[in-house]
Amino acid sequence: MVAPEHTKTRRRELTWIWADGSPSAVILIYCLAAIIYLITGIRSPGFFTGGKLLSVFVLASVLGVLALAQQLVLILKGVDLSLPGR
């Protein structure tokens, strides 16, 4: 039996944040990041100053752009990550 065309395309759809269909996993990651950020701020009170926050945001934006570039290469199958047999 052949599946209808609309179900085939529905399975291939990816959304930006909920790519795996599990919003609880994404929320858990954001909560863990916030907890780590708060713990770092409590242990080092100077962490919440403007200069430190600006530095964190600048570094995070660079890492985010690099991660998106790597993801794009993998999605477009530009890199083969399979291991050759010996």
C-alpha cells in the first residue's frame, strides 16, 4: 500500500527549533543553560557586569554562526562522516 503524498512530505518537514518533534528536550536545554549561567554569576559576582555580558554575547554569536555553517554543510551532504572499513 502506498502512503498518500501529503504524509510523505509531512515527515520530511523540519522546523527551526523543534526539529526532533520534542519540545521538552529543547526546554530542558534552555533551562540547563540558564542554571549554569546563574551558578556562574553567583560564584563570580563580576560576571554580571556589562563588559562580561557583552563578551559572552559576542563569543556566543560567533559560535552560533559557525554551528549554523557546519549544520548547513551536513544537511546539504557536503561532508561524508562515515568511517571506511579496514
